[in-house]
Amino acid sequence: MPGMIAVDRLEVLVLVDNVTDSLSTNPKNVIPEWSGLITGGRMKMMAGTNICCAHSGLSLLITAHIGGEKHTLLFDAGPDGPIFSRNTGILGVDYSEVGTVVLSHGHWDHAGGLVTAIESIAKARPAAGVDCYVHPGMFAQRATPRPGAGLVEHELVPDPKRLADAGARVVNTREPQSVAGGAFHVSGEIPRLTSYEVGLPGQVRRSADGQSWEPDPLLMDERFISVHIKDKGQFVFTACSHAGLINVLTHARSSFPDVPLYGVMGGLHLSGITEKIIPQTIADLKTFDLRFLAPGHCTGWRALHAMAQVFGEELVPSAVGKKYTL
């Protein structure tokens, strides 16, 4: 496993998330959407057309600063191209700075805006291009049980050819990757070690025959991103945590045992049928002694409430348009 380059500073801009929240107080290193737009001169009038839309999904723009250089990576693209474009336009995203795109796993709410994102980035940097990291398990047809009987099929993830046609250099692999000059680590498949983190029970995928369905609760195509922040430690981005938050953090720690864990951000998937594991997850999460937690997307209000009782000021929930400096 290649070592991690320590970055001097990390900036995270939330492009898409399930909620909008510009009124709650935040620590000094976190700027909510409206404050950022007003102080940056991008919002002259308070109006619905001038603010971002929340949507069920996730997209994070992550910029690592190393000396006088910076490397920008897009982690997921949300569920819908028009929402992605609207929010990035309002937030003033410079597509020409984005050199790398990583898709966390094969679900529509993270990949629906991916082709739009790739096209926008490729157009803005025609000479440099953009690398797009995917996993071969992301492209099968998936479905979830319909209440009562039957299945609800998921929108397909854009396949490698479609991504390449949009302008990406596609890297389709199960192996961990060091990207953007070593500023970011993209994990390989995450080992499933805990007894209670069992993925997404009931999910299925098309079998090789193209006709039948087979169980697919574990989503082995899911990966996380981690960054070593100088003098702080390893910060982990987990888009949905279908592998289980504790499995994610355990794998991040074992991958780089000399770099202590500092924080985590993303969807923790402690809502719906996984709400029952909230107590066990929080109990085990305490053992990592994290200094910063920014849950969002699929975490769920019950888990957020329970975490707030335990972690206090270390907890700074994600919302669309928020900017974190770490």
C-alpha cells in the first residue's frame, strides 16, 4: 500500500445533499450556504432561484492544498444532472480545476448526475482531461423489494463507454488507488468484519443470465476516499456506508496504521431498516476517538439525534452548499 502524502489543508464543498440548512450555527471552519454566497458576492438578493436545491443524494467537491499546489476531486455527482448543474452554477464551481472524479458505488442517487459532471469538466479542460474511477461491480441492474410484492428497479449507472464518450479517462478497477499525485487514497473493496453491519438487506441484482435476480445486500463495489491532513490525521469520506461505518473506519485505519484517524464525512446509512444498529454503531464509533464528524445524506434524523447526545461539538452535520475547511 503506497504511503499517504500529508496535505496542508482540505476544503470540502457540499454540492448535493438531502438537506438544506443555512440557519444553524457552525464552528468557524464551516460556512453555511447563504453566508458563503453573500460574503462571496454571488447572492445579491434572497430568492429561491439564488440558492441550491437539496436532493436525495450526495456530491462533494474536495480540494487538497499542498504547498502552493492544489488538487480537486469530485466525489459522486448526486442523482440528477440538472440539479448538479444548478447547484454548481450557484456555488461558482470552476470545472477546470477538477482533475479527478470518483464514484463511490453503483446507486442512482450518487451516479445520476455523473455524465453531466463529466461533460462539464471535460469541456472546461479539453487538453488536461479528467480521470474517472469506478468499480466493475457498479454497472449491474439493481432493484429493491416493493412493499407487498415485486421489485422496484434502480436507474442504471452510466457504463464505462458512456463515461468515456462524455470525456472521461475511465479507470475501472477493484484495487485501491492513489490519485491526484497521492493527495487522495481511493480504497479497494471494504472487508466486512462486524456482525451487525449487513449492508442493504433485500437488495438484488441481475444474474449473469440477464433474466433472474440474485441477492446483493453487501454492495462490494462501495469504496471510500481518505486524505492525510498534516498535524491532524486521516480524514475519511464515506458516501453511503453500505459496508457499515465501523467497517469503513476499521479498514481506513488498517490501511494506514501510522496515520491516526481524525474525522469522517458522508452518508452513514443509519436510517430505515438500519436504524436498529444505531446504538451498536455509536458505541463502536466512540472507540475511534474522532475529532470531527460530518454526517449527511442517508444518515437519518434518528441517528443524528443520537450522535448529538454523544459527540457534542465534534458533530457538524452536512447540508447542501456548506463549505468545510479542515
